[in-house]
Amino acid sequence: MEDWTSLRDDVYDMANGIYGDLVTTEEALELVAGEILEDERIGSHPELMELVLTLNPRAEHQDPKKLSVAKSAEVLLSKSDELMSEATQRSDPLLGKSRFFAVAARPISPKKSKEKLDWLDAIDAALELGCTMMPIAIKLSDHDTLLRDVVRLGSNYKQGKKILSFAKQLNIDTPIATALSYCALAALRSNDAVYLSKYIGEVMKAKGVPVVHQLCMKIMESPHVPTDMEDVYSCAINNCSEENLLETINAISGSEKRLDSGRRVREFRLEDVPISEDVVGDPMYTPLKLYNPKKEATDDVRQKLTYFESYGKRDTEVFKRLIAHESSTIALWFSLFEKKNSGENSESGAQDSESPQDSWTKNDKLKRYERGLRFFENRIPLPVLITAPASSIIKEANRGDASITAVDRIEDYGCDKSRFIGDAQYRTETIIGLAGTENEQIFADALELASKYGIDEWQLHMASLEYLLDPSYNVSRNDVKTIMKSRKHLSKLRGKPEEFHSRLRTMVLPTLETNEQFLAYTSLFAENEPEKRAAETLKEIVSKRKNTEAIRMWTDLKYLSSIINTIPDGKLRTFIPTFLLIPRIGVKACELSAEFLLDGDETRPPSNPFIVFLLMRSNVEEFLDLVANKKSRDDEIAYLDRAVLLLENTPKVPENLKEAVKTRVERMHRATVTPPPETPTASNPSGFSSFFSNSDDNTGMMKRRKN
């Protein structure tokens, strides 16, 4: 800020002084303003602009070193224009900077600032709708042509609200009628009867709009009949100019003749008939609680069906497609009846090779149900077949048909087949999820799919193992062993030991509930892992102490310490190395127990000092510090005196522990005894000696805490 202020002042002074004949102060300040607006920090420090620009109309002429309000607005909007012209795409930061300067100019030039912001909004909308033109080209293009071209991009015609908003931003005359007409034209070009009908109802209200007239002319030329043509004819007359009135009347006459001749016998093109994607319950046979009116046929399909029934050429495939929108039941029956009569159903139950273009439905369940009915029609009596659940027919047909692949069986397992094929993440999660089962066919399908789609087989074996070990699924222990052996889980999973052990600890351990489950869990680890090394000790403890919970011993610090406190010294001595192995809590639990067993209580006598030493990880210094910190000075001396005797009579006690305890207690004894007075000497003329017998004792005493 100070640098820019200094620069402004210097430039201003020079313009007033030695360069006064060459440049005015306003031009000089404008140069400084241009440099400031180029500063990358301007977005986070907008106050820099106020050094040379007047951004408050009330502050006009208050500071001679600032540009006037009008000039300030001109500088900001000019900079906004410059940045917009340099931008290349929607994500270009220059567009953001352009908007920043336009907003900054709003207080001092609201009208021009709004125009600039409206253009930036229009450019953003065009780019969002897929326009590939550069922002400056969008601004300079013909607005009506731009709107038409944007509507034609992809399926933009389906985004009516966005197109309407875009038309308003472009300041198109009659934006609603024009925008919807372009959308309707694009829908007509795409043979999209649904959206065409949707837009026509609004467009018909317009008058004197050329593009609406153009739409009506196109509809009259089209083989589609999206609405009552009388409305189209009236709309065409209302929106035509004097010059093309005769042409419009001729087009109406030609359209009427074409429709009259077509009504006699009209041949529907199969590709013009939309294929149903839903299971549509028949309104006559579907129970009310199961009927879904949202899946009823659209007005466009109903119109086509009515027209087909009245004037259409009897085409079976067209009828199946149309009726499927009103009743999947009738369409399915018609398809089965047709195939049976034409002899296309083989005795072996082979499936029909029906191409997608010939299909009457896009719904995979309906296709598979039809295939299942054909498979069983010569195998099961009809009364039994028609009462069997559709899901059972599909599953059994899939099992009995060798041509059915794992992908075909996906829906049998409750998965969305279309999403499985199109969504990679869903597919991966589904395949791994299928592995969590006792069913060998499903697991085999999961392996087949994993191989097909490049998923690591290790993930499936891990998912299967996690499922088998989860108590909530109630898989018996014998079944777990059998399945693990048949699927060779451990041989596969131990190929990645670190990942395997990590998944066991994070995914399997939290689900365990009983001691038996936990001990089985420890057997899965490698020999050098703490779970495996601790297994025998934990097994011995839980077998002799019926209410002990092995899982809590492994996860709960206070619980583990409470168990340690109740174990007699003889056994505890052999168990301590195992307790110290327990991750995260073992060492802390042993230290907590060492503090307790140092003195014990009324139900548990103090432990042998050697046991306390072992609980402190066999560290002499930590053992002695524990005694010093937990006992008074006199109690410490008494404890260490007893410890010397106990350690001498305890087998396998390290010599360094015995020596350290003995040395410590001797020093403490020497420090507590008052020596006799000494006679004066040359080195000690007063006759007094130190309380400590030597410098080592003094040092030891100073290190101890005060009583």
C-alpha cells in the first residue's frame, strides 16, 4: 500500500511539475490506475483501487490525486471489457476478474455496470450450455443466431428453463416464444415427441413471431402429428407475415391432404415408436396398493396408440411397443402368444435371439421373465407356472440355462444391472459385496466378474472372510472352516500379509463377541504377530477364569490391568511377556498394575519385587523410580530392605537388579545416620563434617524428592 501511495504521489508531482507540458494529471493518474488494476493482489486488496479511483459518488473532487467518478467508472469498465475479450473458456480466471471490476463500478455507474454484468451472465450461460465460442465472439455474435445454435447443441432443447433465462439475458425480442420455438424445432429434428408436445402448448399463444411461424411450417412438413393440427394451422396464420401468407395457406392445404390420405391406412415406422423402460401394471388386474399411476403412458403414446387402433396398419411389433406403455401384462402375453403360434420356441428351451431394435421393452426384468416363461413352458404345467413368483422363475431359468452368464444373474442378487454396467464404482462395490456369502454359485460369479472387470481377487477373499467371521450372520464355526478351506482364503490373503493383518484388526476385531470367536481370530495371524504369540496365554486365562473376556483384555486398558492384578505371582511371572505384547494398551496396563501390586490391598497382597520389576519392562531405573515415587522415604527403605532378602531367595533374578536394589538401600541408610563429631584438623578447623559420608551419598540424596 505504501509503495503504491508513494508511486502515485511521485507521478502526480511530476505531471504537475517537469512533465506538465507533456501529460495532464488525469492522464498520469489513469496510467497509475492501469498498473494498480494489473496487480495480482487487487482481488484480496480492493482498497488499492481507491488510491487513484473515486468509488464513492459523494467523494467527488475531495482528493485531487484521484480520478473523477466518470473517469473511474470508465477505467474499471474498460478493464472489465479488456479481460473479457482475452478470456478463452468458462473456467478462465480472467472472466472472474472481469466480473470483479464490473461489480466495483456498480456504485458509480450502475446502469453500465449492470449491462456489463448481464453480458457476463449471458456468456457464462452460453458456455455452460456447451457453446465452444470464445467469450468475445459470443458477445459480438448475432443474438438470435446464437440462441438458435445453442439450443441445437446436444440435448439443450430439453433444458427449457435455462434456455429461457439465456434468451432473456440476450435481450431477445419475445424471449419466451422465441426460445421455446427453437426448443420445439430441435425436438422435432430429434423426433422427440414428448418435448415437442410440451413446448407447443406454450408456443401456440404467440402472435407475430417469425420463429414460431417457422416452427409451424416445419410441423406441417413433418410426418409427426404431435397435437391437434388445427391449432398448428391457426398459430401459423397468427405468426406469418404478409409476404409469406400465401405460402402458409398452401402449406396448410398440403398438410391437410397428407393427413387425410394417411388416415386411411397409416404405416408406423418401428423406430418412431418409443420403447417402454418400466414394468407397467395393468389397471384391470393390478391390486390398487401395487398400482403406480406415475408409470401410465404419456399423452403422446396414448395418442399414437389411439391413432394406431383407428388407422394404423396391423403391425404386431408396433402394437407390442405401444401397448407396453399401458400394460406390460398384455404386451408380454401378446409376445408369448405370437412366438408360440409362429413356432419359434424350441423344445430345448433355447432363448430367442431378439435384437434390441425388435424388442418391445427395455426393462431387463421383463425380458428375463419372458425368457424364463419360455424356458419352463414345456417343463412345468401351466397352472403351476402362472402362479409361481416372477423372481423364482427368473432365478431357476438362469440356473438351468448354461448360456446365462454371471452378468445375467446380477439382478437375481438384487443389483441394478444397468447401473452395474455403466457405473464403475457401483460395479466394484457390487462385485466385492457379492463375495460376502455362503452361496458358492454367487461367490463363483463374483470371482468371474472380478476377473472380467479387472478387480483384485484378494478383495473378494477378504470380503468373504469378513462375512464368515461376522457374528451377525450366524455362520457356524464348522461351516466357516469348511468354506475357508474350499475357497482357499488364507493362501490367497497371506500373499499380502500387512494388508491382511490390518483388515483383520480394523474390520473383523470390532465385530467379535465371544472368547471362542476371538481365539479363532488370533489363529489367522502369522507366527510373529502379537495376536498369534499371545493366543496360548489368553486361552489359558479364559479357560481357568470363566467370566474373563478375552476381547476386552485386548482392547480395554483398565480391564486388562484388573485381570493382571488378580493373577497369582507364580503364573503372572510367565504371563507378563505376553501382556507387554498387546498393542497400544499392554505396556500401560502393566505399569498400572505395577503401581497397584507394589502395595496390594486387603484382597491381594503385594507382589514379589521381581514381579513389579518385570511389569516395569525389566527396567531397573523405572522400577526404583516407581518405588521412590509411591512410598515415603522410610517406607522406601523398609521396602528395599525386604526386597534385598526376597530377591536373594527368588530364582532367575538378574544380578543387575539385585545389585541396584542393594546399592540404593545402602546409600539411603548411610544418608540417614548422623556421624560422630570430628576433631578439628588443618583441613577442617571447625571440627564439623558434612552430613553425608561422601560426595556420592550427597549426590544421591539431592536427586531424591523431598519428604
